[in-house]
Amino acid sequence: MEEWVLVSPHRMKRPWNGQMEAAFDFASIPQYDPKNPLSPGNSRGSSGNVNPKYTSTFVFRNDFPSLNPTNPGPGEAENSKSHLLQMAPAQGDCRVMCFHPHTNVTLPLMTEPEIRQVVDEWAAQVLDLGKTFKWVQLFENKGQAMGCSNPHPHCQIWASGFLPNTAARKDTAQKNYLAKHGTNLLVDYCALELKEQVRVVVENEHWVAVVPFWALWPYETLLLPKRHVLRFPDLNDAERDALSNIMKRLLSKYDNLFETSFPYSMGWHGAPTGPDAGDVSHWQLHAIYYPPLLRSASVKKFMVGYEMHAEAQRDLTAEQACDKLKALPDVHYTQQENKE
């Protein structure tokens, strides 16, 4: 089954009288907020739990998890009612990870050693949850435009005993590619992008960030290691340092685009885990950034109408998006010299 993306650059020029996002005044956020449930030493509200006075990263089990290790499954009688309506248990675990004790920082404003601590904790969480669960999903929703209700720098880690739909599709696609070509799909794709250099936004010795050829969101990026890596814990020290470097540079470019704390939804996908993972050599570790902003800090891309009912439309090509991002400084706009 083929997937198509309709490119309509002229839509960028049409007048806009639709919804405008409220300007996010990040400068007004204090370093420590005594009312923020994610800040060190604070109570997490109705759960009654209190955070330790952490000084680096901090992970806790979600007080109101969507997945639970003891979620009950449907009985046989329920599934026997109809072959059209089938159910299965959805068991797992949900954790929250704070990146930093200060509320008024984001990943691009953190130092590379501080980001390295985040990377190491991600690896530790995948290793821990992966002993039990088939899939470990790291994701970060940043900014109000992406539904984040708390500005404190954090992400979530959901582990499940099943492959979610997107992971299952990627598993099939990568497995089929290996069977057909004898090589790894995303390793081959990475090599192609490095050779062509037309969609590469930023790279270093061990990583590359590209606007993928199939991108749907205006400034979507795909972050890939330059060697074959199955899962987060498999990254060596040099690759973890390089990941900290490229994340800071890429996310600074995002913020520099409209000189705002750029919203996005980011997720890491690696090989399935658990005691029954089997042969997963067809997998390649990667991260995806889906940023919603389109024309300015206050106008975002809406996936509605034709996008929802027919196929996705791009408002600029992947190459155009790459050129815009690539031309931006790697240094955050608030930290650039001679910035007034």
C-alpha cells in the first residue's frame, strides 16, 4: 500500500484569519515554583506523594497511569460474541521523568553534560522496563500547543506488553525490507541522506538529523545514529555525548526559527524488548520530532479536512523546510552574542 503526500507551497501565502496560538511568555516562569507538582520538594497534589529535592533527573511512576501491570483483560465470553469486536488486555507501566530541577529551562537551554544525564536516564529506563515489557515508548510533549499543561522540563515513559499500532507497522515495514533487500531500512536511508545532503539539518560524528523525505509536519525531523543500533541502552559513551550535542543544536534551531520556545511532540522508537523479543535485527533506533508551528510562533499546522479524510498536505517541501532550519544558528537565540 502506497502513501502519498500532497505538497501545496502556495498555501503558505494565503491570508490567515484562523486560530492564533497565545504567545508563551517563557521568561515569566520562575526557576522554582512552589506550586508546581514537578518541582523538587513539592507535593504532587491529590496523590499525596512528595518529590525529593532532586538535583539532576528524577523519575517516578505516574500517579494516574493509563497503563497498569494489573489491568484486567476481557473474558472469553466477551470476545466470543462477535468476530468483528475483539479485545485483549492492555497491561503496562507509566513513568514521568523530570529533566532538570529548574522549571525555567528546556533541553536546548541545558548544558550538554546536563542533557547527557537525560540520555543516560533514558537508557536506564528502557533497560529496566524492557526486562518485562514488549514495548517501551519514550515521548516528550513540549509546549501548550502540543497539549503540555506543565512547563517543567519533563517527558513520559510508557511501557506495554504489546506493540502499539505505529510500532507494529514499523516492525512489519523494517522486517519486510530486510527480507527483500538483505539490509536495514533506516541504515540504508541514513546512508542515502548523508550522500545526498539535501535534507540534512545538522550532523556530527555519530548522529544526523534530517527532514525526512516523507515528512508530514512542516518542520518535522528524524534523528538517526550513523551506525546500526537496536535500542537506547546499546549506545556507547561517544554516541551518548554526540546525541547530547546534536539534540541541543537541533532544538536550538527550532527555537531560533520563530524566536520562541518551540513546541513539539518527540518520540523514540527502538527494537521491541521483553523476554520474548526474538530476532529484532531489522530494527534501527530513531527519534521523531513533530512540531506544529507553520508560519510563526502563533500559527500552527492543522491536520484537518483533506488531511484527515484523504491524505496529508505539506505546506512546503521537505527540502525547503531543511533549508530554513539548516540556515539557523546552532546557538540558542537567547544565548547568542550581541543579542539585544
